Amino acid sequence: MATTRTRLIAAALPLLAVLVAGCAAQPTTPSVSAATTPAVATTPPLTASVVPATGRPGIEAPPDAELSVEGGDPVTGRLGTFAWRGGGSDSPWLPGTPIQVGAGETLRVTPTPDIAISGWSALLAPAASTGGEGAVNAGSGSTAVEVTAPGAGSWTLAVTIEFGDLGSATYSWLLEVP
């Protein structure tokens, strides 16, 4: 009986070896792995120190900024120079997006989506200025952006907003004041 059992084991071992070798050599379905995927530039994940106050992580570029006056539709400003999450862009002085406002009206600038503001400053220059010549301080603060519209004429309003650890961005509008 031992000889029959020994013969069965001896006969089964090569078969078992062929099966194991066959399984190991079986072609597999290609899978995506770090070794086979092309390198893709990614931004580091947001940490608690750079999560906007609204709790929305993943803001990869400066938000839009809208200027509004009481009773009017908001107008999105033209994005100029910005520094954002380790990158950025330098822009020349921009005339900005046109909007008609009344002299002395309160102009409100709001980021869209709503991201917490840590500071802001505004410059006002004659619209004919091509490099910001003659620009004057139009206000600054650390909360809501509000500026008083100038007197009659065409003006460029440039507002730089600080967004904490996310970065900063400058937006401009061409104010037409009748």
C-alpha cells in the first residue's frame, strides 16, 4: 500500500509542479500602477492651514471677483497678477472689465466662490493710464472689500485680495462714471 501511495505522490508531484508553473506564467490583465502610469504633476493636498474658511478644499486657481453696486448686476473683474498655491502669473496694468457706476456709490468686490479674505488694497487710476501712472490709494482692509466710486470720468480700479495661505490676486474694472 505504501508503494501505491508513493507512486501516486510521485506521479502527482510533476503535475502539481506544472500547474504551479503554469499559474505563475499565466498572462495577467494589465493593471494601472505607479510603475506603469505616466508621471502626472499633482499639487500637494491642502492642509488645515490652507483650507478656505468655507471648508472647500481644492481651489486650484484664484477665484473670480465680482464688483457690484446697489441695484446692479455684478460684473466679473479681469484677473491680473496673482500668486496662488506655489504658482502665479505677472500681468501688466489692465484697464479692466467695463462697468457703469454712479459717483460716490459704494462698490463691493466679492470673490466667487466665496473664500475668506485676509486683506485687500485698491488703487484707482485714470483709464488713460497704461501702466498705472497717477494711481492713488482707493482703500484697504482685512474684511469685506468696499470702495467709494470716484467722480465723473473713466477710471481703472485695481483691487488686490489676499486669501491667506492660498495666495493673492489682482482684479481690475474700467469704471465709467457719468
